Amino acid sequence: MSDALLRRDLLRWYGRAKRDLPWRRNSTPYRVWVSEIMLQQTTVAAVTPKYEAFLRRFPSLASLANSKEDEVLKHWAGLGYYSRARNLRRAALAVVEGHGGEFPSGFDAVLELPGVGRYTAGAILSIAFRKPYPLVDGNVIRVFSRLFGLKGRAKDPAFVRKMWPLAERLVPADNPGDWNQALMELGATVCTPDSPACGACPVAKHCVAFKKGLQDQLPLPEVGRKPVPVAWTCLWIEKNGKVLLWRRSGKERLLKNLWGLPEASRLAAAPGKVLASTTHSITHHALTVELREASLNGAPPPEAKWVPRGEIRGRLVSSLWLKLLKRR
């Protein structure tokens, strides 16, 4: 397989077939960085409207650095994995304090920012700064596994490590951002996990798996992991038009440091009738949540706060609470 011909064929395809995504229209370091953080473990379809709304509120790195954490979380609502939003704000502060507000262009400096790993650093530097840094994500692992006929599980750390030398070898000195995006675009739209569209693949003639009929077998399937069941009883405590909300601590298993409806086990309260119930998935946890009417016994603890009923949706940013409120 010729690396030069592979790059030529894939880049030609990307030039005519790439999706029109908002972060591709003006690839500044700030815009690329925000998009890459949002896209971690979240689909393009879910990110696109959130990305545009987020940038309307925080159009620059300085505006993000000057924001309050609760406001950032509010505008992140629905994307999940809220530590990403906190790290985004922390990184903006670090750029202001350590780099004079200018996004750094050195690999080590970018990698030092909160929430930035090797993949994200490579994406920012190649796309926004046009520097030849590689990246490896789930799409790239799948493409490389099939393209080079490599057997392994996409989430196996040892298998992932094998991908980085390939990515480093293939990334071109000129136009590295388009190359990296072309790899990810191919994995997202053609070389998909199930039923890859090999007939439409621009690099099928280079692909070992296609030639050997292994495209549906690579990468190897992941070992199944059973979800951890979690059951919560949460309370709706209302008084004088205000609802009691609970700021979850950083020690909680799920939804750390976020406002939520208080769990019955955390308050001295008498649960009453059931108002709503729902199921929800967070990482490898399968939640069953029941919302009950309740009255508080005594004063609320310091981590709780009475919030006007009309304002609670601005505090309850997790889609779990929004789902539960719709069913109430």
C-alpha cells in the first residue's frame, strides 16, 4: 500500500464529500477546541445545536474565562459528562493567566490544559494551527484496523497504542488538519461500526479487510460489560412557590457537583405519593429514579437551596432531571 496514494484518494474524497459542520467554517483554535471537547463521547447530531448556542453566549475564550461555572454548566445542559464543561472553563482561565489570552500553539502547552489529552491536542494543532500532529479516536482506530487488517478490540489500550505510530507515519506535513478530519469523516459516514459501505469507500482498493472479506469482523467485538443498576428516590419539596434543590458533592458516584432534586437518603423528610418515575443511563450505570412528594423536617442543610419554581430548569442541567420533570 502506498501512503502517498492513500492520502491522495482520501483527501480528494474529503474535499467533495465532507459534511458542512459549524466548526469547520471558521477553524480558529477556540472554535476547534470547544467542538472537540463537546464531541468527546457525544454525537455530531447532539453537539451541533449546542455548539452554536454555546458560542453565541461565549463567543471568545475571554468570555468563557470570565464566566461563572454555573452559567457554563447551564449552557452545556443536555451534553452530559459535565466535567468536560468545568475543564473547558478551567482551561480558558489557564490560557488567560498563563498565555496572555492567546491559545498556545505548542504541543506540551496545549496538553497541559485541563481536559486536553493527546487526541484533542493533535486535533487543535493540526486543524487550527496546520501543524503535522496525529490523532487517534474511535473512528480512526476502526478505519486503521480494517485498512491495515489489524486484529484487536478498539477499546483495548494495547491495541490503541499500536495506532499512534500509524497515525504519526501517515499525517502529512501539508494540510494535516484535512487529513485528520478525513480519517474521522470516513469512520463516521462510510467505515461505520455496523455494515460499512465499502462500495462507496474512496480507499477500498487500499483496504486489507475489504480484500479479505473481513470488514464486518474488524475491529474485534468488545467484551460485554453489564450496566450497574442504581435506584434513587428523589423528593419534590415545595414551599411558598419555591422548590428545594440539592447541590451534589464531588464525592457522589454520579452527577458530581451538579444541582439536583434531593435524594430521600440525604434529607430528613417524609416521602409521600409518587409524582413521576423514569429510567436513565449514565456511563455504565442504569438508573431507576422515582420522584415523590415530600415535606421537610426541620431546616434544610447548607448544600440545599430554595429556588423559585420558574427557575429550577436553569439549575437542573442534567437531562435526567429534565426527563423526570416532563413526566411529573
